[in-house]
Amino acid sequence: MSFNPLTEKGIPLDQQLRNWSELNIQPYNKQDVHPYTRTRIITMNGIEVESIFFSHQFARHTSDPDIRKYLAQTRRIEQQQQKAINWLSPGDESPLETTIGYEQVAVDLTAYLARVEPNPYLKQAFEFGLLEDFDHLYRYANLLDLLNGKKAEKLTGDLTEIMPGRATADEHRHPIDEVRQPSDSKKADPFSLLHTMTLVAAEQQTMNFYMTVGNQPMHPLARGLYLEIAEIEEQHVTHYESLLDPTISWFQRDVLHQYNECYLYYSFMQQEPDPRIKQLWELHLNMEIEQLRLACDMLRKYDGKEPEEFLPSSISEPVKFQENKDYIRQVLKDQVNLTGDEIKFVPVSDLPENHRYFQYQETVNQGGVPSQQVIEQHEQQMGNDYKMTTEGKSPLVGV
Ligand SMILES: [Fe+2]
Ligand SMILES: [Fe+2]
Ligand SMILES: [Fe+2]
Ligand SMILES: [Fe+2]
């Protein structure tokens, strides 16, 4: 079965506005929500946040009143969509519990997109990021157990293993070693571009979330861990956004954003086991189909371009949240020792002794590293670190 949002009929924009009680949606029950329902919610919240900030940036770069009014109207609906989605998260889910969900998104969404990625450079870039968020999940899981006596597997289920990845302490790199080779959208598979945009949005929302909630805990170790990992999320946003094609127009970008929203709502609607949330994905898909139509009209009017020139002809494979355990173990075994050297990914041992990586490491990691301290304290207080494995020992030596 394939799906083409360009030929579907959506909900007219003037019928998309909802009232407060429709938006103040009943949150999910954190005791019985499916882990991948939580990750789909986190992902779509990030996608809507990106669509809103993209639209604001676009509006700040044009003086044409018609374009500004068009953007204001669709943006107001994107804002309502963001509220309906993010308000599904219940008040009794702590920021640290939600954080576990954010890192589960970063692990399983990135792993899935890396697995299906045809371009070898992008695949490598996705796998590179994957191992880092995989380690963040382990560090935060240890913090959750240490501070609250809660096991992260209560949130992640047995779908995602929790164990060391590329050590967070080793991930701190000089900013210029985070800037990658941009894609050329004229040559690239359109799905590669959409998948990269999805990762940019997910990592950006993770960055925003840690920037906001990271100073809320009382415990200095928790505050330290959030600020350390928040800096890696800045690196990840730089890493993924630098892979995008920077030469395309604002109108083309707008179309791609709306198309990607259609693609993801369509994907998640197929897999959602909770009928109430499935209905929300379907409603939002029908809104996005119309937003896409409007964006395509703007593209034709201002760029003189047809959307079919750069969009996929149809969607046959949805984006999936699924288990990626064996795949992640293989990437871990093969790539844990990699670092960034400008646009390249190289083993740390290949860097010359005077490389800026070592100076950067020395500067930020002197005086103690929260991501290591959380494990040391867990070991001291509970005899060992917290892990959740279903497939046996870690492929890494000494772990
Ligand atoms: Fe949206
Ligand atoms: Fe992360
Ligand atoms: Fe990340
Ligand atoms: Fe949209």
C-alpha cells in the first residue's frame, strides 16, 4: 500500500482551529502507556516545535505581507497541534522520566533511519550519533535509579537495551569537528533529506528540553549531568543540521516540512495501538495534507516550481519505532572508538597528539565529569551500575 499526500484531500484551514477543551487533552496513563507510544508523542512534539520555529524564521526573512499572513495562519495551527501532542504527557511523569523517553527516541528512531539509509555518508553520520544517545540513556537511567530508586526499564520496556555506548565523556569535541558535509538535494534520495530533517527536529527538541529542565533538579549531580549532556545535544543539532542542503529556497523548505509532517503522522497512525492517540495522528494528518497543499501553492506562485520536482512520488514504507538491538550491538562493536575530524569520522587513535580534540577534552573534563560520577556513585551505593540487557553481555571489552 502506498500513500501520496499530494493527491489526498485534507481539512480546510478555517476548520482546523480547536477550542481549549479539545486541546487540553486527557494525558496518557504512565503506568500502562506503550513505550513506543511515548516515543511517538515525543517525536511529533519535536516535529511540531521545529515547524513553528521554522515558520517564525521564515517570517523574519520576508517583508511580503501575503507571505507573512500565510505563515501566521498555518503557524497558529501548528502551535495547536504541538499543544494537543505535548499535553498528552501526564503531570505525574517527572522531567527525568520524560528524559528517558527522549533518549529512547534518539536511540530507536536514529537506529531505524540509519538501517534504511541508502547514502553511505549519511548512514555513517546517523550511526555516529546513535552511539552517543545510546550512552546518554545509560547515564540518565543510572541517575533515575540513584536518585529515585526507579528502573528505567519501567519506561522503556524490554524494547531498548540500556548499557554503555560511546562514553559521554569522550563525546566532547571541538565545535569545528561537528560540522559535516552538506547534502545535494538534486542528487539525493528525497527520503534521505526527510529523514535528516526528522533527526534535526528530534535532536533540537532534546536540546531545548535539557536547556529548560536541566536546572530544575536540586541534586548537583543531576544538574551537572543535564548540563553536560545538553552540550552534546548542541553538538548533535550542529552535526545533523549541517547534513541538510543549505541551498534550497524558503518555499521549498516549507513544502518539505509539511510533507514530512504528513509522512510521520501517516507512519505513526499505522503503528499506534492506542485508539484515542491513533485518532489524533489521523486528525493531524488530515490537517497537514491541507497545509501541504497551501505550501505547494506558495511554491508555485513565488518559486515557479512544481513540488513533484523534488518530493517522493509516494510513500510506501512508513517510519517505524521497532527494536534495533542486534543492529545497535554491531554498530557499537565496530564504531565505539570513532570521533569527528571536520567532516570525517575517524578512530581517536588516528588523531595526532596535538589535535584540538585533546585540548577540548582537557578543558571541559578537568575537575570531574558528571556522566562518570553518576556511574561511580551508583556503584558505591548499590554495588554495581544499572544496565538492562536482554541479549547477553555487551560487545565492548571490560563492560
Ligand atoms: Fe504540524
Ligand atoms: Fe542524547
Ligand atoms: Fe542526541
Ligand atoms: Fe504542518
